[in-house]
Amino acid sequence: MKKIINDSSRVVDEMIEGFCFAHQELVKKIDDYRVIVSRDIENQVGLVSGGGSGHEPAHAGFVGEGMLSAAVCGEVFSSPTPDQVLEGIKASDNGQGVLLVVKNYTGDVLNFDMAKELAEMEDIAVETVLVDDDIAVEDSTYTAGKRGVAGTIFVHKILGAYARQGKTLKELKELGDDLVGRIKTIGVALTAATVPEVGKPGFNLKADELEYGVGIHGEPGYLRETLKTSKDIAKELVEKLSQSFTFKEDGQYGVLVNGLGATPLMEQYVFLNDVKKELAESNMQIAYTKVGNYMTSLDMAGLSLTIIEFSGTTEIAALNEEVTTPSWG
Amino acid sequence: MKKIINDSSRVVDEMIEGFCFAHQELVKKIDDYRVIVSRDIENQVGLVSGGGSGHEPAHAGFVGEGMLSAAVCGEVFSSPTPDQVLEGIKASDNGQGVLLVVKNYTGDVLNFDMAKELAEMEDIAVETVLVDDDIAVEDSTYTAGKRGVAGTIFVHKILGAYARQGKTLKELKELGDDLVGRIKTIGVALTAATVPEVGKPGFNLKADELEYGVGIHGEPGYLRETLKTSKDIAKELVEKLSQSFTFKEDGQYGVLVNGLGATPLMEQYVFLNDVKKELAESNMQIAYTKVGNYMTSLDMAGLSLTIIEFSGTTEIAALNEEVTTPSWG
Amino acid sequence: MTLTTDETRQWLLEFSKRIQEQKQYLSDLDQAIGDGDHGSNMARGVTAVEDMIKDDSLTKPSEVMKKAAMAMISKVGGASGPLYGSAFLDMSKIIDEESLPEVVEAGLNAIKKRGKAELEDKTMVDMWGPVVEALKTDTLTQAFIEETMEATKPLKAKKGRASYLNERSIGHLDPGAVSSGYLFIAMIEEVGKND
Amino acid sequence: MTLTTDETRQWLLEFSKRIQEQKQYLSDLDQAIGDGDHGSNMARGVTAVEDMIKDDSLTKPSEVMKKAAMAMISKVGGASGPLYGSAFLDMSKIIDEESLPEVVEAGLNAIKKRGKAELEDKTMVDMWGPVVEALKTDTLTQAFIEETMEATKPLKAKKGRASYLNERSIGHLDPGAVSSGYLFIAMIEEVGKND
Ligand SMILES: Nc1ncnc2c1ncn2[C@@H]1O[C@H](COP(=O)(O)OP(=O)(O)O)[C@@H](O)[C@H]1O
Ligand SMILES: Nc1ncnc2c1ncn2[C@@H]1O[C@H](COP(=O)(O)OP(=O)(O)O)[C@@H](O)[C@H]1O
Ligand SMILES: [Mg+2]
Ligand SMILES: [Mg+2]
Ligand SMILES: [Mg+2]
Ligand SMILES: [Mg+2]
């Protein structure tokens, strides 16, 4: 394991310390908790997210005016506990309640649910929007359901804008639930991530293999193949995504190419170029594009492709609004 | 070689196409040239930079209002040619002249110099600021001199702010020359980068080795050692940097931790935390901090540490000014 | 017969001991069909449980059990944390008045409510459910518990991370069922010993 | 004796041929003490040179040489591009009037001016310099050129990327000196052949 770290059991705390030092004008940490809160907590519904660490800049990098009120950081690839989430909720509540944005993993769901109950016992109104954009897993009552991956950042950004505009908790919950249904993501991995405390890659791919559908914690994908060109990968991922959409000629869509941690921006742009060409065949309008490392998986090489179908121009405007966060960019 | 690309000889063109698609609101490409120009060319001195590709987001990601007027993209790790640079200069000139920010490599220096001569023949006033922040190489008349690396982004940002404020070409040249002398960088590599057209890593490090002082094109460093902790790496790099500065107790400094491409943000924050502790011993004031992948070396794992000694608060303000670029963030 | 405070404490301490001994094994089981952290998640939890129940001022089984619940909830982080935590919490609510079958059943119900899993979904429910039945008929033995662990092997996971594997989850023990098995082996050993 | 247009063209075409044949070798030399692209840089350049000088409407050596200069300048990208380009450009300025020693010396001076290298800095100057001397004394042979290539081996690089290696640059040929050697071998072959 080649990593620039110290004690692998302390990596999250040291990261948070470095993060808070780097972005001290924007965020602060709650003492004794791994909770990052915005220094500008506005008079609005609080927006709290979080999950396991190792997905940086998600989620702490999205804390700030116009996006999240707080992010709760778990151990690497492990949900934070309810008491931690509760602290984030309490710090974010201004009497208008708090919306939780939770990626759909059993661990996250159960821990955030429990935090919600604890908060409600303290008379804070809490709602949850569950993000399950990863179409690698089929949604059925026989599984834990689709996972939450990179599309989550669209939820943070759009609901962040809405919360700033003064939408109520109930409105945000409804808008969020609706939004989530129109965000789909699929990933491809070239190498596995290595969790510091484990010390070896989570799975093994041969020097010339890639795997489609891998999750951001190294969850197994749906197909292993020998290395493909960017064009072929774009074809496969767009094809897979198009099964979840009926692309409308006059529909407006957004695209996110998300690097998983070790894949350089150069490859991400090359890939976007191929995605653009693939999508051109559907005659859809791409009204928004984003490229970069936003929901990573430690040092995994690979990327994910997210498509969002906009319900209207308000959502596009929400994505384009300026925010003051460490990492939205 | 595991990369998401197509034809390795077309990687720069395809990247540029993807880049321009992603950021079409902010930038455009000059037809038939690998030159990216800002859509907002203000009535100011033009600021042009560039160099070999493979350092994304540098330099095209810094084109936009408040930073660069244009970026010229060479082949991977190879300077752009004078005709390309000339195009960037012409597109950036509003009659007030153009300042070139060039990283100190013989190839870049000669090609940009020649472009400067060509532009002068077309009656455009051109000055050059040469960035040579990499202290891994000793500066002497017996070498090509120190290399330009991550500190270059501070030059883009600060001079970008000054240019926007209306400083003249002559003033910018003087301010830039003075600024460059106060920026020092040193890097560490955990793995080498693989140039697509070459297909194999530029050098070899064992599974437990790192190398201090490696350049952003894989230029040899000054010391190879077995893998160290983040704390030890911070100690080494700060120690090395402190030989180039006399840290003053009341002096104000800025710190940049720059990921080289494959090193996750988590490690960069852990490292920053250790740098902070090392620097605390000098009682200096850290008035500005930046962390992320800004001057990369394709898929190299590792990072660099840059320290800038501020001449005053104007420079800090210049770094903090809002800009509209694809990647300053 | 209700439990004594001391029995409750000894039960949980014995549970902790077994978890810590089997930490690697539990993680290995989780590596096969999950993310390989069940052993360290549980170990983190039970270490906190030990710390919190050592307190001499706890004079009722409910107090001990509630502390254990809080420890699991605030230290585990994985799916298992809120599940064990909810179970212990609901058990604590009746443990001073009710006897073992009712107490464990309260835990089972809490787990089902929180995790929405049913029998045969290949989760810890497949340990808690059979154990409740066996307690009711007074047929609970270590052998029964071990058989119950084994019985999760042929099941296909429908809840938790293992469900991502679909058919490939078949043929492996469920880690949460195994860790729960240790809870009940510890119970057999420590509860009712001095009758 | 001045050069004919045809001689100039043939010289450059022969240069191109040799560079393309030795592309890999030149890159290998550059790999040892630079960044391994000198062969492909030069190949890119001379391919463009070929394209541009094929044009039949070029009727003077200066026109041919200037085209070659522009090709090198706009296609190479490495340090060698502006150096060869400047050399060819300054050579083109006098090639219609002056004879070979003066022409090549103009090239040498252009290189020195642009690259600021002196003799023994382990650059292409260490080929151009000796060649100018040999031309002046009419002692230029292929063997001399090959010896001059070899003579760069013991030098320590003080300019260009190789200078980063310091002592470690010793013991390797300078790639730019070798590619320049091919230019002059081509010259011997093609210029003055029909005297
Ligand atoms: N919905 C659920 N209901 C009941 N038990 C569950 C559920 N989901 C997971 N589990 C149990 O949790 C165990 C995994 O726990 P653990 O590895 O600690 O958490 P995580 O899956 O978050 O990494 C599984 O073996 C299973 O027994
Ligand atoms: N300052 C200089 N003056 C003269 N020649 C130089 C100078 N710097 C480099 N060279 C020549 O250029 C050659 C390298 O060219 P090339 O590999 O194409 O460019 P780069 O070094 O930019 O990759 C060297 O072998 C040397 O002969
Ligand atoms: Mg697990
Ligand atoms: Mg887990
Ligand atoms: Mg070279
Ligand atoms: Mg080069």
C-alpha cells in the first residue's frame, strides 16, 4: 500500500484536521465530533449529508453557503453513527427543520434513520431524501436497492439552492424525492481502491481488465472485460444509462463525468468527448456538464457517468448558482 | 498502460474537445490551433500561459475572467510551438500588450521566446515572466536552471488579479519577476507517470519506494528512500523548502499542497495537516492555503508542496479574489 | 425468571470476549459477501460496551443493557450498529420485568422493525428468530446455535450489502448471524448459571 | 560556390530520410539523458519539411531553406524545434549568396544566440561548431562527423533537460548533436555531388 498517511486508524481525524485548516474561513468542526459545519448557517432549512470517508471531496467539500449546512464523516467506507449525525442535525437546525441527504446503503440508512428519531425526540423536524442513482444494481425488493453514488452531488447542489431560496422542509423533501428519480449513474473501474486499514486492494483486476458497474466502495459490478477504448466505454455506459431513460428530443439533460480518485482529468475530458458523441445520436439537449473528482473512491482508477433529466430550467439554474464551498468549483 | 483514451496520438485533441464542450460558457478554442481563450477578454493586458499537456487542469483550466486570457496546449509533456503561442498572444492582445507566463524548461523557453519575437514583428508588446519554483534542481549557470512547477498557479492567479485591476504590461512584468522569486516548490513521487504515446512509466520505483524532488515530467529527484509516513515526508519537504526561505515570525506565507494526479484528496489533507505542524515550529503566519490537483503529472502518485512568501496583503487578496474559470475552484 | 444485573453484565462481557476472539473470522466472513468490516465494527462496539458496563453504579439489568445499546449505536457505524443497538435498547425496556424468551423476542422485533428483514433474507434475523423459538420451547443449546449459523449458508441475501451479490451470496455464512450466535452462546454460558 | 535549389532540397530530403530511419535511436538517446522524445520531435519536424519543400514553385535555395525553417518551428515543439528553426532561418538569409561554410556558420550562430549554449555544454552546438571549423579548412568527412558525435559522450550537460542529471549525463551521446550529425552527413552526400 503506497499512501501518504500516518497511522491508518487515524487517517479520518487527520484528514479532517487538515481539511478544517485549509478551509477555516468557510467551515468549522464540532468539538469531539467528526462533523463539519458551515460558518454561514443561514436562516433556512438545514441540509445535512455524510457517510463513510474516502469519497473526498464528498461530502465535507460541499459544506458552505448554498449547499450543505453540515457533513458527517464516518470511518473510511463506513457510515457515521447516529450520535454523530444527530450533532450535525442539531448544528444545522434553525427551527425550520433539517433535511438529510443519504446515499442508499443499509449502514447509512439505518444510522441516519436512528439519528432522525433521536432528533425528533429533541423536537427537530427531520426528513430524509434517499439517493439511489447507481443503476448497476437492479432495484427490487430482493436487494438493498440501488446504491447512492456520484449523482448525490447534484442533489446537494440543487436542494442547496432551493434551501437557500427559502423552500420549506416539506417542499424540499418532495422536490428531492422527485429529483432523485431522474438521476442515474453507472461507473467503470480500472483498479480497486485500497482502504488504509485493510492495506490491500478491495478486489483484483488484471493489468488489462476493467469492470463495469463497480460501486464506490468496490462493490462488484456487472461485467468484467479486457480494457476498452474510451469510445467503447462511453458506448457501454451510455447504452446502460439509456435503458433507464427515455431520452426526449426536447428534453434537457445534465452530464457528470466523475473521476474515482486516481484517474487524471485528461482522461475524464477525453471520455466526456466520447460521451458527447454517443449522446448526440439521441438528439437530446445537454444543458449542463460537469467534470472532475467529486465522489471518489480513495485511489480507485476509473470514473462514473451520471445523467440527470431536468424537470425544467429551475434545476439548471440551481446547478449554476454560485456557492461558497471548499470544492464545488 | 491502463488509461481511458482512444488513439494515444490524438489524446490532446480529444481532451481539448471534451474540455471546450464542458466549459463552453467560459472558453472557446481557436480554430485549427490548440489554443483556449477566455470568452470574456477584458480591456486589459493579456495573460497567456501554456506548455506541454498532461498537467490538467493547468493551464487551460485557469483561463477565464480574472486569470488567464489564453492557454496554449502542447503535446503531452512537450512545449507548444511558436505559431501556436503566437495565436494565443494575438487573441489576447487588446492593444495593451501581452504577458507570457512560462515554466522554465528549455523547450518552453525557446518556443515562447520565438513566439514573442513573432508577435513583436506584428507590433504586439510582449513580456515574459519565467517561473522556476522547483528547488529540487540547484540554480546555477551549469544547468538549465530551476524548473517551473505547481507554484505557477499562484503566478496565474495573482497576476491575473493585477491584470484585471488594470496594471500595465511593464508593471505586471516587474511584479511577476518579483513574485516568482518568492515562490518555492518541492515534490515527492510515489509512482511515475505514463505518457500515452510511450505506454510505460517514465521511471521505476519499487513498491515501497518514494523519490523526493521529482519533476512534473518525471525528471529525476534528489533522493530515493523507502516509503515514509506523511509526517516524515512533510518534515523532509518543509526542511528542504526552509533552506530557500528565512521564515520570519511576522512574515505572511501561503501554502499549496498539490496532488500530482493519482493521489486522493484524503492523503493531501492528511499531508497538509502534517505540514501545518512542521511549519508551526517556525512561528510563521499561514495566511492562505490551497489543496488539490492543480498542476498534475498525468497519473503520477505523489504531491508537491509550495510555499509563497507574501510581499503584503495585496497578494493574499489577489489569491482570494473570485474568478470565473473552469478549475480554480 | 428475570435476569440479575450481574448476569446481564457477565453475558455482555462474555459476548465481548467472543467477538474479540473471532474478530478476524467475522471480517473474513464479511469479506466474502460484504465489505469485510463486520469483525472490526463489532469489536469497536463491544469494546465500548465493556467500558460502559463496568460502571459499578449500574444496579439494574435495564441500566446495563441500555448502556450496551448506546455503546453499539455510537461506536459501530456499520449496518450492525443500529441493529444491535435497537435490539439492546428494546430489550432494556423489559429486561427488569420479563424473562429471557420475551426479552430476546423484543430484540428480534426491534431488529425486524429497523432493518425490515424477514426470515431467510440471510441476516442476523436468521439467528434471532430461531433462537426466540428455541427459548420458548426451552430447547436452546450451543449445538442448535451452531446449526443455525450453518443454516444461513444456502440462503440468498436479500438485505444489506450481501444482497448486491445476488446468487453469489449463496454458500457463505452470514456474518451478522454468526456474531449474533456468539451473543446467544454467551447467554447460555452466563445466564442462569447460578440457579 | 553557392548551393542550387535542387541541392538544397535534396540535402533536406536526405536529412529527413536519415532522421526517420533513426527515429527510435534518437529517442533512445534522449531517454537516457532527457525525456525520450527527440526522435519523434525530429521526425514530426522533417515530415513537415518534406511536405513543404516538395512545392515546385520554390525556385531559390533561400525559399527552400525558409520553408524548412518554418516546418521545424511549427511542428517540433521540443527545444530542438526553435533551435533547428532558427538555424535554418538564418541560413536561408544568406544561402543564395554565400557558400557552405558561411551558411552553416550562420546556422551555428543562430543556435548559440537562441540557446545560449557554448562549446562543451553537450548540445548540438558541439556538432555545429566543429563542422563549421572543418568546412572552413575543407576537412569535413563522414568519419569526422561520427567522431564528433562520439566526442559528446564524456561531456557533462550544462544546457537543456540533460543538465538536470548533472554528472549522470556523462557517458551518453547528446541526441541533438547526433541528429545534427545526420544533417551534415546528408549535406556531404547531396551538396556538390554534381561538381
Ligand atoms: N436490513 C437488515 N436487517 C437485518 N440485518 C441486517 C440487515 N442488513 C445487514 N444486516 C446484518 O448486518 C451484517 C453486516 O454488518 P456490518 O458488516 O457490520 O455492516 P455493513 O454491512 O454496513 O458493513 C450482515 O451480515 C447482516 O447480518
Ligand atoms: N540551450 C540549448 N542550446 C543548444 N542546444 C540545445 C539546448 N537545449 C537543448 N538542446 C539540444 O536539444 C536536444 C533535445 O531536443 P528535444 O529532445 O527535441 O527537446 P526537449 O529537450 O525539449 O525534449 C538536446 O540533445 C540538445 O542537443
Ligand atoms: Mg460489513
Ligand atoms: Mg461496512
Ligand atoms: Mg527531449
Ligand atoms: Mg521534450
